[in-house]
Amino acid sequence: MLSHPSAAGSADSTKPADNSETFAFLESDAALQHFVATWKAGKLPKSAWTHAAHVATAAYFAFDHALEATFAIMKAGILHHNTSVGTPNTEDNGYHETLTRFWAAEIGEFVYRGHFASRLNAVRAAVAAYGQNRDRYKLFYSFDVVRDRRARREWVAPDREPAAG
């Protein structure tokens, strides 16, 4: 099952991004389209594939797709990107199944609840909410999911629920 409990509240699509960091791909629809097309083509530099970029891309696809489709697109895209930039996908490096599923669900649920007027608004809100919170998964896992080889190769469901708040 892809979904997991979420501690995120309902999205407020009326609030501007309160993120102190700015990203060129959030400047306009055209900039976002170009960023995603560059990523899909395997031409995005490795240094540009940040956590915020992962969040933005997941929100981009979640705007139009159900959770499983968003996950499948992200998985294929991450594997392709890694190959394109020379990042090996091994037991200890590269693609991570559990984190990709976790974030696809987290961002997907955020976008679905947000009822955003546009894809760009959804992406901006997701980056504001999650772009600097790369360790959010730690609320849901009691073990080092990043280094867990089983979690890297297959989905491992969260083993704890975060405190409401």
C-alpha cells in the first residue's frame, strides 16, 4: 500500500511560499515546465537535483495523477536521472524505493487536499511546506531508513505514527 499516515494539516493554497530560499523553477509556469522537461530528458545537472527539486517534481506530477501513477513516474524519472548523471543505483546509493514512495504519498496527499488553482501554485506550496524538510520521514520511521538496504530496494511501511500537532 502506498499511503501512510500523514501529520500534515490541510494545505492552504492562498498562502505565499514562506521559504527563505528561492528556486528559479518556481518563477513561472514556463520555468517549471522547462525544469521538469530537462529532468525527464536526463539533462538536469546532478547538483540541481536537490530535495526541493524532488518535492517540486512530485507535486508537478501529483497535480494530474493519482498516487500510484505519481510514484511510478517519479521512480522511472529518478532511475533515469541517476543513470544520466552517473549516480549508481546500488544497495547503498542512488534510488531509494521507500523514500520515493513515502514522498510521492506525502506530496500527493498535500496536493490533493490543497485544491490548488494551478499546477504552479501546487508546486510552490509543496516546496514551501516540504522543500527544506528532507528529514520529515524520521517522524514515521524508528530506524535509519536511509541506510537500510531492504528499504532501499523495496517498500517498507512506516513503523510509527507521528504525534498530532
